[in-house]
Amino acid sequence: MAVTPGASSLPAPVFRLLFACLAIVGIGNSMLFAVLPPIAREIGMADWTVSAIFSLSAILWVLTSPVWGRISDRAGRKPMIVLGLSAYALSTLLFAIVAFEALDGGWHWVVAALAMTVARCLFGGVGSATNPAVQAYVADLTPPENRTAEIGAVTAAFAFGGAAGPALAAMLIAKAGLLAPLWTVSALAVAGAVAAAAYLPRVRVLAGGKPSRAPTGLWKLAMRANVRPWLLFGVILSAVTAVMFQQLSFYFIDTLGVTPVEGASLVAVALACGALAQIVAQMALLPRLRLSPRGLMISGTIITALGTGLTAWGGQFGVLVFAQFLIGLGFGLARPGFTGGASLTVKPEEQGALAGLVVASNGAGFVVAPIFGAGLYALISPQAPFIFCTLVLLGLAIYGRTNKALIASAARNDALTEPPPDHPAG
């Protein structure tokens, strides 16, 4: 079975399958943010090793995502989606095995940390194939005037997974222990890979299309005047995400004065609330706000800054949960704006390469998280990382509002992103 580009929206079965694939990855990531810090505390790992594990994987993610996007321009989107999910399943399974041995007392925490890093790097290096292939798949099938909304709808799956992941993690931890979420994610990733291989249609390229003509140099594409400002925005937003989420579990444990296991359950609730807000933003608000990609970016960063600021000065569980709601709402607007706006700057044959760069920028912030997250947390105060995030987000909103290259790029795309009269947002 094949689908042809040009429809006003994705076919419903394709949308559901792509949504499920990204949701699985979202479930796994949010679960890991919730369970790894408590696991680290239980086996005596230094707090900074948690950030290091994520960061080393992120380096591979940044380096390989554009490559997988380029490969998908030639080999097709479907094989890369299946490959990435398969690698994610294996990575999570190995991670769970290592954690089991360490919690059982069989491994020293240093050995466990190194083995966890290797397992996670498998996801960073090969699991990174899924996200750019999914984004390019959507770009292949949707016209420019609908692309931002369609990409936002599909990538809301990551937020949906983020909402389901912590809630599922809390339930599994209560019933079966800290490692139950990891075993579950491994099984879900296997199921996703099998379903994508069996049921995801390939994209039929229209006559005259040349999907293999991606730019010779990815760096050259990234440095284009109309592309660079969007990617820079994504990198900075990613850094804020990394700094915040990698310290959130520790912040809950230390600020609320609870045990690591209790902290895992509480932060799972907060993350679920934030992820649900992100779903509301992407599925309900995005089609109705009629904002340009740049408008979504600016408004989203301001709302997110309110959430990170509230986190820094909120010492009660209810306040911290509401802060996560604001953060999720802001991310739900800013990310589709940046992703959709970037997609509109390149030709159809460059969508895979651009999607890879977008995914790489989304992971780039995790490379510096140990410096600006764990470092600020340990050397200054638990509130310092969140104050830092607030200041950066406000600066990012100003950048989106005043950067001349971004304004010019956005102006060229406004005619394409304005919904036609019969568009659902009209």
C-alpha cells in the first residue's frame, strides 16, 4: 500500500499509526526522567551521572539525527521509523537489565553507570532515526498551508506519551517496583516497530519529485540564512528542556522532603499534568489560535517562562504541578511553531535533511545540561536551574520578536501558513 502527497491532511489510519510510534517514544522518555533519578539514589550513583547519561546519548542524537533524515530522503521514511523503534526497544531492555543487576547489589554504581550510558547511547545513535523520518513523512504528505498544524498534531503524540508515561510509571512503580516501567516500554517499542513494518504505507513520490536531492552538506543547510534562526531557537529551547527535566525529580525529592520512590510517584503526576497541557495546546489551541509559526514561538516561550519561574519559587506540591501545566502549555505552542516554521523554509526534496536537523536541535540542549543543570543545582541552589531557565526563555522570546532574519523568514511564510477559508481553523 502507498499514499500520495497532496492531500489536505494525513489519512486517518496513517495519522493514528504515526501518532502511536511517537507516543511510544514519549512514554519511554518521560518514564526515564521519572525513574532514573530514584534508581540512581537507590544504588548510590552520584547525581551528576544521571545528567551525564542523558548528555552522552544526546551527543549521538545530535550527530546522527540529520544523517538519518538524509538517509530517509533516499531509503524512504518507513524503514527509518522501524529501525529507530527497534533500536529504542533494545536500548530500553538493556537499560532495564543493567538497573536490575545494580539494584540487586551485583554491580558497583560506577560499572552500572557506564553500562547504562552504553545502553542509552544505542537509543541516541540509532533510535534517533524515528523522529526525523516521522516529521519528513508528514511534510511529504501535507501542503504548506496545513503543514504546521499537521506536524503539531502528529508530534503531539510525544506529549501524549509524556502524559501517559508518568501516570503509567506511577502505577507500575506502586505495583511492581522501579523497573516495571522500563520492561513495559521495551515491550511497547517492539509492538510499535512491528506495527510500523506491517501497516505503515510507503510514500509514493509524484512524477518529477527528486527526494534524493538533499543538500550535499548538512552544515550548509543548517547555516542558510532562512533556516539558521529557526534551528538556533530549537537548540536554546532544547537546553531549557534538558536543564529543567533532568533536575526535576531531584528537586521534588529535596524540596518536598520525600523518599526517592515517593519522589518518583509525585514527579510522575506533575509531568503527566504538563504533558496533558501540551496535548491541549497542540490538539485544541493550535488549530484555533491562527498564529503564525513565529507567533506560536514567542507566546509559547513566555508561557513556559511563567512556569519555570513558578517552579523556582513554589515549595508546595500543588504549586509545582500547576507550574508544570504552564510549562506544558508553553512547549505545546513553541515547539510546533519552530518545527512547522523550519519545514516551510526548504524544498520538498530537502524535508528529510531538514527534519533531521530539527530533531538534532531538539536534542542538542541535553549535551550542556550537566553544566547548566546539575552544576547550578549542586553549586548554587536547587532553585538556580529554574531561575536560569526563566531568564533564558525571556531572552528567547525577545530573540523571536526582534531577530531580523527570523522576521524576514517568517514574513515569507505567512502567506503559506494562513489557513484558507475552508480550513478547520477558519
